Amino acid sequence: MPHETTHDTSATDTGPTGADDEATSAHGEIARRFLHQRSDAADPRLSPDGSRIAHVVATCDLDANTTTTRIWLDGAPVTAGPHDSQPRWSPDGRWLAFTSRRGETEGEATLHVLPVGGPGEVRTVCSRPEAMGDLAWSPDGRWLAFTSRTRDARYDTDDPRRQSPRKIEHYFSRLNGEGWVFDRPRHVYVIAADGTEPSPRNLTPGEYQHGGVSWLADSSGIVTSGSRHDTWDVDRTNDLFLVPLDGDITPLTEQTGSYSSPAVSPDGRHIAFLGVDDPHVMPQNRRVGVMAADGADRRWISDGLDRTFQPLACPQPPRWVDDHTIAVAAEDRGDVTLYHLTVDGADPVAVTSGHQTVTGHDGNADVLVTTVTTVDHTAEVESECGGERTQLTSLAMTGQGWERFTVPCTDGSDEIDAWIMRPADFDADATYPVLLNVHGGPFTQYGEMFFDEAQMQAAAGFVVLMSNPRGGSGRHTAWGQAITGPKHPDVPGTGWGSVDVDDVLAVLDAALDRYPFCDRDRVGMLGGSYGGYMATLLAARHGDRFDAICSERAANNLLSMEWSSDIATAFRSQHGVDAYADPEEYLRMSPSALAHDIHVPFLIIHSEDDFRCPIVQAEQLWATLKWLGRDVTFYRFPAENHELSRSGSPIHRRQRAEIILDFFAERLSADT
């Protein structure tokens, strides 16, 4: 065997090593290698004169069980952290604003201004009990605007036994990773940048949520997005609003679609934004739009490229390069590429190239600054000027490369993008166990970025196989909508667990046939969220193809998901029918109903504070398999939510990886 074959009972029987202990198994050490001191650059910001670059570096620290973020300037840290982010240049380039958590109360958010290139000290502008986001200077340099949650009076006491009861009137009242949000709506605040005001002013008070901040060219107000109408949770429309510093809030769109991420042009004449016209259809490629500053002449300008312009890897609003050109990132068959679009709607032009993922960008007409990751290195800062490209950081987390290939869909309609990563210390004459990974979403993509999951699996001696089946993003609209429900009134597809399953199995078959180092008698499969759904479904329908399966944070019972998830009632936009009117359609696609057909060794991992796929999704499946006497193992992670594998505590992330690697090492052992 090319990997650890000894079953570590301390990891799989009693759990991985605890928070105060060093990892003792070989797989725990592998997880530690890829998590401890991993650093990624993010949020690059070019100074107004184009001569200096500020950005964030996030470093995972397993020993401290935290991720530290610091502001870097011109290749060196300028703040000590541990929670500094959102560097923003003042219009004159003399100051750098940033957010932190330096208040006297634990978790208190603070806003600071740092002098750059001159005398002075960091000044604290304000503090808030909740995090601050969307930080932006006014063009005249007088004001700083941001978004932050506004707490109801019930939060004045920390004792929940003294808090008043919550009156729930809308769907989407809580959010995974955030908790209850209806009584903590996100509002837009503004404060004087010179620190002369004692507290920020709330520009959007009331019950409604807002997101995004873009200043008007004359600094008289901002443009933001929000849903300021009573039926927002049913029609799910989201509008753009003009919010003056003094005066009434004015809608720029009126419940005709879902529009967000506004960006005002430098001359103040236009507003760019992202969105869709019909929020009742999911999934959809998010488009780039533009309209006049008063909301007139709204139109889409990205239709020359049928891709989603709101990639999860680059959650950044459109950026104006000049008064006519807009920079926006889009997913494209595993890549995330930066494009230039123009107000007149000409075809988008790619300004980055190669198999990579752009995670952030800034610049002007002469200089482009990006943070970029590839499969074999974490995100670094790069600049490009006059066609010359320079890497400005060397954060030194590197790993294995992989091979990209395509596989025809079994119905001949298209081709599937796939990737295979060979094990570390690869021997072409040996054969290795295979781990088939399926991504979540389903409307997302695997791609050309450093993915610690794949790196750890390869380091543990597995062949890593990944693909982007139908239903995912990064392709044309019809690809993403292929698995909408067959009863969908607008875009009927074949439903979850149909052609997506066909695509995943086609990729597995192709890899086993093409690559002789893949041991077809030792194949495992794993996935999380929708990927967990696929894991449970494959275990039930195609369990004879696999020797072990791990289902993580899964959606197993689609009917109960539609009333218990934090986005309950939203799934009807994918499945096409209401759960109360047609529960059989939801149960038809639910793998929990097929639990009696699961015989393959099965690992369940779930977080106890998961609001997206509540833990009852795991509990129901585990109880059934346990009652049936099947080989099932269940791990519950306390104080973690749906994002455990991506942003959970470093110790829990290491323990989770150790559990998974130990499970597959034992079940796919050549001696088993």
C-alpha cells in the first residue's frame, strides 16, 4: 500500500486527538501540514496614484486555533492583527482605512485609519458590537461608509432566559454562520473619516436588510441594495436604492428582479450591478447590468458570455476601470477569469489568462493588481503593467499539480470537465486507491485553485478525482439548469440525482479506463452539502461501485429541508413545485428514503450548528442505518456550522481531515 494502512483506533474509534494534543496519526500530521501556517493573500487595493499596493494576508494557526489576518503594504505587514481586514485607500492616498476587532469587549468590531507615508498614528474612528463590511471612502475623503448589523434591544442581555420571545414573520429569518438576522438587520452606516464624530449614523434604519456600498460621485449619498417591501421573502426580489446623506431613500429599481453589488461610475453617470430578472428560477448565471444614475435605461451588458459573473471564489462587485469600462470576474470551466465589459454592451474581453482562479482585483487604466491561486499554490498578489506581470508575494504554500481531462456525457449532449491528481511520491508502476469527490452547490464548480482537501488526499496516497457535472456553474445557463425539477414551470430539467449522477459515474469510468494506476477494486467517494446528497444517493443506488463512502453536511431528506433549512422555501425555485403541494416530488429525490439499500461502509460528518442542512439530516440517516445494522460511523462537530471544512476552527478542520483520511485508509486498504 502506498499510504498508511494501520487502523489508528484513537482516531476512528474514540475520535481524533483533542484540542490540547498534537496529532498522533500519520494522517493527522498530513492535515496539520496543509493547515498550519497556511497563508493566502486577499483583497488587493491599488493606491490612487498606482504606486503602492495594500492587501490582506490570512494565516491559519493550528496552535492558537485561529486564523490571523493582517494588512500588508508593498510586500510587508503594516498591522499586527490578529483580525485586520478591508484595507481601503483614501482618495488622496494619504490614509488607509481598515476594520479590526480591537475593542475592549470580545468580538467588538472597530474601524481605524492608518497614515501612509507621513507622520501620525493609527486612529480609531468608531466601534460596533457587530462586524463591519463593504467599507468605502467618499470621493471627497470626508466620510467612511460601511454595513453592519443593528441589534434588537433583546441583545442587551446575554442571558437568553431574560430575552423577549422572537416573533417570526418572514422566511429567511436566520442565516447559517450568522444566527438570527431578522432582529439584527444589516444597515448602512456613515461616519466622519477624521474621527470627530462619537458614533456612526445609520442611513437605513428599520427592519430591512441592506448590502453593498457605492458612493455617488459628489459624495452626497450612496447606492446600496436591499429588499424594502413586505413580500420580499416570497417574491425574493432585491432592489437598488439611492440613499442620500440627508433626505429620503429612493428606489432605483422596483421589484422586477434580484439586483445587487452596485458600483457607481467615476463620472457619476452610470451604476453597474449584478443580478437576474427572474429570482424564481434557480440556478441562473448572474449577469452584469448597467443603468443611468437615476435608474433609467437598465440593461444587461454581459450577454456576449453566458457565464456567471458572481463567482464564489471572487465575491467582489463590479469595478470601474474608467467611465466606460468595468472589470468583473466570471467562472469559466474551472477557471475564474477577469473580464472587461463596456457600457455599450460589447463582448466581454478576458484580461487574465491561464488555468487559475482570480480571487480579488483592483487597478486603473495602466495597472492591474490581482490575487491569484492555482492548483499548486495558495493565493499570491500579482501586478501587471505594460504587459509585464510580477508576483509580489511568496507565501510559500505549494502542493501537487493535476491533469485536466474531459469526458463525454453519456447522452452525447456535451462534455464534462474533470481533473485527476496523482498521489505524492507517485510510482507509475504501482496502483493506488481512488477517491471520487463531488462538489456542493450544486451550482458551483471545482477548479484551478489550491484546494487543501485534494492536497491532503493525494499526500495520504490516494488518487484524487474531481469533476463538474451538469447542474454546476462555470458553464452556459442550460448546463446549470439541467437538473431543475421535471415539474418546473419555466425551465424543466431531469431533477437532482439524474444526469448529474450519470456524469459523475461517467468520469469515474473514464478515469478507471484511462489511467492504469487507478485501482478499480479500491474506490471511495465523498462529498459535502449537495455533494453529501450525491454521496448518500450513490451509496444507495450504486453502492456496489464503491468500497467506502463519506457523506458530509448532506441534504438527505429534501422535504424536511424545505421547512427546516435557513433558506427553507427557496428550494422550490430549483425543484419547481411547492413542498406542501407536492411532497411526493421532494421525497422521490430524497436519498434518505433509500437508506435500506445502503450496504457500503458509510461515514457521516455533520456540524451541530449547521443551519443550511440542519443536523437532523444526519441524525435521521444515522439512526436508520444503525437500526438496520449497517456499517455506519457518525461524527458530530460542536460549535461549527455548514462551513466547517472551509472556515471552521483550525483544530476541528484538522480533526475532520484526520477522520476522513483514516476512514478511507482502512476501508480501501489492499489488505481489506
